[in-house]
Amino acid sequence: MKSPVLVLATLLALLPVAPGRAESLAVNAINALGIDLLHGTAPKTGNALLSPYSIQMAMAMTCAGADGETRAEMTRVLHYPTDEASVDYAFASLQTDLAGVMQRQAVQAEAARKYGVTNQPLTLTTANRLFGQTGYQFRPAFLNLLQNTYLAPFEAVDFIHDAAGVTTQINTWVEQQTRDRIRDLIPADVLNPSTRLVLVNAIYLKAPWQKPFPEAATQPKPFHVPTGPAASVPTMFVNDSFGYAQRPGYRVVVIPYAGGDLQLVILLPDAVDGLAALTAALTPELLSGCASLPSQSINLYLPKFKLEPPLLSLSQALQSLGMTTAFNHPTGSANFDRMAPRRPDDYLYISDIFHKTFLKLDESGTEAAAATAVVMARFMGMPMNPPPPVDVHVDHPFLFAIQHRASGACLFLGQLTDPRSAD
């Protein structure tokens, strides 16, 4: 007898999460797992992009259905506390705050229009949905938790008789939610007659800078790539006051997006070849410490870039961190009994986890998207006499994060080693 399959898909386009103090649990989990996976998946000399938020949202919903040693392992790897209710509450609070960010943007835009100002507001959409096999015996408590806490309504589909059609249905929904930035999240032939559930969280953001980079100032500038001579790449320039810090071995520059809820954090090594050392020193505390920095007048030179990495499997990286029984290693060890009844010859396990991202950064702002799919089968004041501007040339490999300012939560985390290969 074939085993039922569960697929969880989290779709994310870059967003300004505004969690309060109650969400510090989720913030730590997001940042810590993001660092773990950056270490485990980023190429040493290549570009990389992850959405720690997207991955964590998918895994939190998966963990809600886990039990026994499987849940214990997931709790350790995902940096959750043992208090189960606090995990669900923390991530649910983040979702509520996302809706609040968009509401504030709408109010601000409406107020500005009364004075004839038509500045482009931040655009944010987020939605959850469950696509489940009609007639399958999901546990009501699990479905109620996802409906009431994660706001994920259930939609009955038929994987048994039309897996290909359901694949198209889910991918089309994902494309619509992410403005066509995430396509084919669920690969062909992943869903089949043994699939039982696809859980999708979709988020999209298009965030203008608080102060745009002037397009006329963009000029070709050298960027030191890991191999070969420096490359000439389109480099933006602006003089403005930004959050700034000089720390041993690296500098931090923080660029705010419209509304001030979200910011781009640039971590620039002092040495041209200092990316590896900076990545190795990255910690959740380092990232959270970048959330609120003193302002400094800066002459900032920043390359334009676009990242659209191929679909990424996170299975091996998560297993190497210690999440093994969820993948049914050893055979018979997976325990998702809170999701659906676990029987000796019929139980769920994770067969793969897919992650897909998109990010475009230019003079007007940033657009980004990401998607995570967990496939399961049956077996974050100026002084009176300000100092002169600091010159910051982002002209060699660096780390970056999209962070919610109030909390320090990093929604995207990556490294840029070559802007050319990102085009």
C-alpha cells in the first residue's frame, strides 16, 4: 500500500514583519536557522539567497503536526523552546503584524493624497491555504490549529485522480500571490496519488526606499569578484544619513525602506577576501545588534543586482543539523501523529524540502519573493557639528539581510559575490 504524502509550501515575497516583544521567540528562531542554513547551503565563492522567515513558517506548521522524538528533534534544530503553544503564538503574531504593516501603509498613503503627495507606498500581501485530499482523515485538532492560529483555510482537492491538475492549481495560486515571481514551486511529478496535503503560505512585498537612489548617479564601478580581475558593474550612489557601525573586521550600513518598518542591512568585510571569515562569525546576536544603529552621513556606493537562484533542496542541510527522524531515518521513526493517525503501515514523513527565492535591488527599492515546500510521504539624533560623510564602497563580496527594524528579524539573508552573475 502506498503511503499518503503531505506537502507544505511556504511562499514568501519580501515583507516588513513588525513583531512585538511577544515574537522574540520567533525572531531568534528565524535568525538562528537562517545562519545555520546559509552555512550549510551557500557556495563558498557564489551568490546565495535564503528566506529564513519562509523556511521557518513552513517548518513551524510542519512541527505542529509532529510528535515524540520527531518533534523533539525538530524543536532543537529549529531553535524552538519546548513550550509548544508559545511557538504557534509567536509565528501567528508575526502574521498579525504583517497585516498591520500594510494597514499602516494604506493609512499613510491616504493621508498623503489629501495633501497632493503620491509617493509609492510599500505593497505587501500574505495568505495561507491548505490543499488537502478530499475524504482523508486529517486530525481535526491539527486543521483547527492551522485555521485559527496560522489562518490557513482548507481546500479539498483530489491528488488521487488528478495530481498533475492539483500541481497546476497550487502553482497558479502561488504565482498569483507572488506577482509571478515564484513559478513552479511544486516540481512536476512531486505530487502523485499518494499525496495528501499541500500547505501554502504566500507573501509578497515591493518596498521602495525611504529615499530613492538618483538614477542619474548610477555609474559603472569596479567590483572585486572572487576569481579574476575586478568587474565593471552598475553602481548606485547616494549621500544620506544611514545607520552605521564600524566593527572589528567589517562595517554595517542600514538602508531604510518606505515607512521605516523594514531595512536592508549590509555587512561589508574590511578585507576584499573577508567574506568567509565574516560568515563564520555571523550570529543571531550580531544580526539583532544591527536593528538599531546610530546615524552617520554616508557617501554610499552600492551595486544593483538581481538574484533568482534555482530551486534548492534543504533536506540534507536539515538532516545534517540533526533533523533525521522527520525524514524517516531510520525507517519507521517518523512521527507526525498529530497531523494524521500514525499506523504501522501508513504514516507521514518528510521526503524533501524545496526552497525558491527572488530578489531585485535597484534605485527605486527592492522586490523579493521566496517559497519553501516541505514534501512528506507515508513512510529586523544628529550632533550639532556633524562629522564629514563616511565613504562606503560596497565593491567586494558582502553579506546582506532584509530585517525588521523593531525586532531584528531577518526575512531574507544572503551573500553577493558577483553582481554580474545575478543579472
